[in-house]
Amino acid sequence: MSATPRYRRVVLKVSGEALMGSQGFGIDVSVVDRIAADIAEARALGVEVGVVIGGGNIFRGVAVASKGGDRVTGDHMGMLATVINSLALRTSLVKIGVEAVVLSAIAMPELCESFSQRQATAYMNAGKVVIFAGGTGNPFFTTDSAAALRAAEIGADALFKGTQVDGVYSADPLKTKDAVRYDRLTHERVMREGLRIMDTAAIALARENNIPIIVFSIHEEGGFAAILKGAGRCTIVDD
Ligand code: UDP
């Protein structure tokens, strides 16, 4: 295990569903606290951390569209859900003494600052955890794409995708007993074989900008820092 972290600046993508714990909806504060502790460990290693959180634990735009409603409004609701989650994570980080700011892609100055690449970079240089809220700020996108976009904008060395399992498998390991876990994959293979890590736009953006994607389990306590130290279980998607 190396003492120098493997990456200097990273973006961590956490799906909204990861925040609801065993509840069927919303935010389980104890889960958010645990994720905050994992981020604190990464900060203690000197790694600069940006975070993108999804909104699926609260709302997804397709839920409106599938019932004949307006998709754009649905997506606005989904983006607002990511702001709620981002504020929850900031609260958990601040509680344990980690400096953190929320920068939203949609202006809501009473709640948090608006995103700009310059401000985000300045905060990261100053050692603050930057939580990117509001996805890309545009409907028809996902927070996976927002994570790849922010990673490219702030010059991240890697994009960490926290999932339900500890990497990318040949089949769903929760359903298929002999599913094989990959240690390494290329962006190209992920796209060609349609491996469901992140949406295609996110993978294409990461590939174009030479950003490796590290897929790991968000439920593994200490897993984020372990991978940063060169250990831990994950799949690395690189070229
Ligand atoms: N969303 C959007 N534009 C974005 C990011 C998100 O419109 O750039 C909306 C979309 O409705 C999406 C919802 O916000 O369903 C929540 O995001 P996502 O589904 O990516 O969350 P996750 O699955 O990671 O919890």
C-alpha cells in the first residue's frame, strides 16, 4: 500500500439511492454521516474531493414523463432533489469538521452558491470539499453526466463511481452466482459491450478527457480511502 495517494484530485459520484439506507425513500442521516466520514478520510490523505450526488432517492424526471407529464418539469424536480441531498452531505461534513461548500448548477443564492469552474477550482485548491448540486443544470441529462462534466472541468485525475457492488461484473452479481468481477477495463470496451457503469454520455466524456473511472462499493466503510492508497476492491476503467 502506497503512502502517497494514487490521485491528487477526484470527483466522487454517489447515487441518491445510496443515501436512503434501508428506507424506501429519502435520506437516512446515518448513511450520509458514514459517507461524510469516508470523504473526511480521503481529505486527510491530502486528496482534493469534489462530489456529485444524484436525486433518485427523492425524484427522477422520468416518473413525471412516464405518467404523461412534462419531462422538462420532471427533470427540474429531479435536479432540485440533488440540491436537497447535497445540503444533507454538507451538513454531515461540517458536523465532523470538514470544510465543504455546495455549488449549484441552478442559481438559488439563499441556499448555496452557484457553480462556476473558477470558483470550484479555487475552493478545491483551498482544500474544501466541493459538492456539485443540480446536476448539469439541464433536463435530459443525468448526474452521471454531471459527474463526468465536473471532473473534466476541474481537471480531476479520476472519477469515482460509488455503486451497490465492489466493481464491474460480467453479469449482475446479485442475480448471477458465477458473475466475474473485472479488475481493469477500457472505456472503449465498456461502451462496446454496453456494461452498465454510468450512462454512455458520461463514459464518452471521461474517455475524451482521459479520465479513469473507478467503480467501487459505496457501502464499504473506508473503501474510498483504501482505493486512494492503492488497496481496496474496485474496477478501474482506463485506456
Ligand atoms: N437531472 C437532470 N439533469 C441533470 C442531472 C439530473 O434533469 O443534469 C434530473 C433527472 O430527472 C434525474 C434526476 O435529476 O432523473 C436525478 O438524477 P439521477 O437520476 O442522475 O440520480 P441518481 O440515479 O444518481 O440518484
